[in-house]
Amino acid sequence: MAFWILLLLYSFLLLLYAWQYPSPSIQKWPLLATDDTSTPTVRCQDTNDCNAHHICLNQTCLPQLLRGEECDPLTGEWTLVSIQGKSLVACICKYPDFIHQKHYGGNCDVDVTCQPYGHYNLHTQQCDCLEGFVAFHQPKPSCKKLPVVERMMYESCDSDEVHFSYIQPSDGFTAGYLRRHQNKKCFKRPCTFDAFTGQPLKKARYEEGNGCVCDPALGQFGVRIEGLPDYVRGPGYNACASVFQTPLEYPISVEIVTYFYLMQEPPVTFLQYKNLNASHVIAPLRSLIQNGKLQVGQEFPYDYMQVFFRERHPFTAQVRQFNYNEIFYANYPPTLIRKPNQMEWCRFMSRHLKEVFLPSEWAFNLLYTFPACYIGKKDQDSPDLYRGRYVSNPLHFTFRAHSEHPRYNGLLLKHERGDWTLKFAPEYDINTYLSIANPRMVPFLDDPVVKMLEQGYMSKDPIYDQNVLYRHQERDRKHNNEPTF
């Protein structure tokens, strides 16, 4: 009972205290000061003109979205963005499908297309893949692992090789050779490397219809590699080789000599080098050097003299003149004349005879004006081997010159100081040719003008019949549109 009386008394006292306690005075909470968003504009030429963590954009210093962040100009660019109404500068990626960023506004340095087996190359715009992986370009750059055989087909070739997928008919490979090596990826182009050492050869090349063309001025000569009959298309050489252990970069002096043997048998043709240092020459040829000279045989009609004339390279010809007078004759010293190599047909050379000259003058001057000429492909008076080829002037074998007149049966084409000079080759053994001469092998046999020249008489009387015939022949040639080369 006492407990309840005490509880009632305590409650009464609490009510009395609450009624007597003064009410508190509540005031407004002071507002915080707001940021001043109006910052002063700072003009600039580049970022160095701006304060820290600012970027110069449109000649104005603007704050970065991410302080201290970089932006690789190859992969990204600074761009003005608005964040909660505030203008900031952020790095935005140029190629987000290839290279991205760790977080918005950060540097674009995260490779997302070539990983995890390579990285994206900005310069080639391709993947540089780890060993064992191959770069693909479609639908987008990527690195993939392929079987060994397939991977080999995608790897790059050396600088002196051609990939099998890029081989052209002009490279000279036969179809049979490519079929036998269909699993091979890279091929050295025929003719372009040394058959002995495998080193690349400057200017050596393949020529359709013939074979390898090897530049003798760079110490090169043609060879045939045994066991590769169907390696290169064409009947000529299937490889080139260098006289020197280290193939030459710059041309040197060389002589190309061809003796034609009255066109009764294949010519003898060879390259001739002088002043050689034997230690620089390849071992197979070193023992053949005599007094610093080396001769390398070549095969007609695949020798370089035929190539030279066929390609119409200009040359300087060493020519002579012969003039008959009352006493006997005047033989002028040789002179050099630059020729554009517009080669004349052998069959039509007599049409260049001048009516004011005597027969022997005609023959001698014509002989030296045209040291070489072209045998037509359909010239029935010439052996098959010589048709469509370039030969020494056939008048060599018809003009009965006096002993004072040089009479040679071959040509010498010489390269020296960057120029080619053509002249008659030193006499081999002219008596041999005089004793076995067969007039039927001379293309001029059926040409009446040359028949007259062949007689070798020196009458001053005009030869009207021949002059009239010459004019008629010239008209016929023009009427039939015959080539003159």
C-alpha cells in the first residue's frame, strides 16, 4: 500500500516541475555560404599557360575532370564535357573499339581488341601478336592461334622473297614447280639471287620467253641449275651467278664478244673481265684467271649482247670511212658516233647506199655505219638459229677489202665509265672463214645491189641499173609497210 502511495506522489511532483519549467527560445539555423561558380576566364596558347590541373582548350584554361590525368594524343583527345552543370575537360578515346580507358575521362591506354595475345599497333593499325599467334584484320583486329601449317601461310616473307599468294606470271615460275611446292609459303624470285651463295643480285631479272637476264656490268653471268628443268619458264638460263664473292652494287668494265662464224654454226660468245683480284673472285672461277683476265662463256642467243640490242639501249659505235680517189683510196681513222640503237634489218641495209659513192666505198662505209643488224624471223635465207636475232653485219663476209682494211667477223660490246661502246671484235682467224664461206648463208645473196658489191670492182662509171633497182626496192618496202627497226 505504501508503494502505490509513493508512486502517486512522485508522478505529482513531475507534473508540477514540467508546468513550472520555462519554454526554450528556438532560432533559425544559419545557412552555409554557397560556392561562387563564376570563375575568371584565363586565355592561353597551350596548357603550359594554365594553372595546375587545367587544360588549354579552345584558347581557354579549363579544369580537368580527373586531376593529373594524361591523354595520349594518338589514342584520345581532350574534350569539353558538362558534369552537374560544370564545364570540365575529359580525355575521350578516338578508337574505343580498339583502345579504351580504365575509367571515364582517363587516359586511353587499355587494349581491348588484340589482348590477351598481342597489342594494337597504332602505326600499322594491326595487331602485333605473340609468337604462335596470327594477326587477323576482319571483322576487327585480333590475335588467333592456328595450326602450324596454317600459321606458316600467314607469316611474312623475307625482303627478297615473294609470298605464294602474290606470285605473278612475270616472276617466271613454272606451274609444275609451284604444284610440287604447294605447301611452301615463301619463294625467292627466279634469277634474282646468286646460284652459288644465295645472295641477292642487283638488276638480275626474269624475261618472258627467254629466261634469266644477268647484268655482266655488275659481274653477273647466266647459268643452268641441273635438276631443275621446270623451275623457270623459257629456254634460256634458269639462274644467275656472280663472278665475285660479294655481289657488286656498282657497274665495272666488261667486254662482251661474239664471233658469228658466217652464220653456219652457233656463235661463240663470252664475257671478258680485266684487272681482276683473284681473292675477290668465287672459287670455281679463281683458277681460270690469267694475267688478271677472266673469260666466262655464254650461250647464244641468250647472251647479254642479244638482250642489249633487243632492249634498244643506246650505245656509241666506233665507225670508219673509206673514200676512193684518183690514186687509190683514203682510209680515215675510226670515230665514235652516238647511236640511239634503232637497229636496221639486215635485208634492207643496202638501201642505205648512196648513189654518189663507188661500189667499194658503199660497201666499206655501210659496213662500218651498221656494225650490227637484225635478221627477220621469216628470213628464209638465214639459218633458223639466227632468225629473229641480232648479228654482225653480213657484209663482213661479202666485201673483199684490201689488206689495209680491217675485216672482222665478230662484235665487241664494251661497258666502261657508264657507257656502252660497240665495235668490230679483234680478228679471230679470217682465213678460216674465207676458205669455208658458203654464200647461201649470207642473207644478202639475193639482193642485186649487194651482189654487185660482192664483185668488188672499183669502176667510176655510174651503175644506173642498180640505182634504179634501189629506188624501186625502197618504194616496195614503203608500199608493203616493211619494218625498218
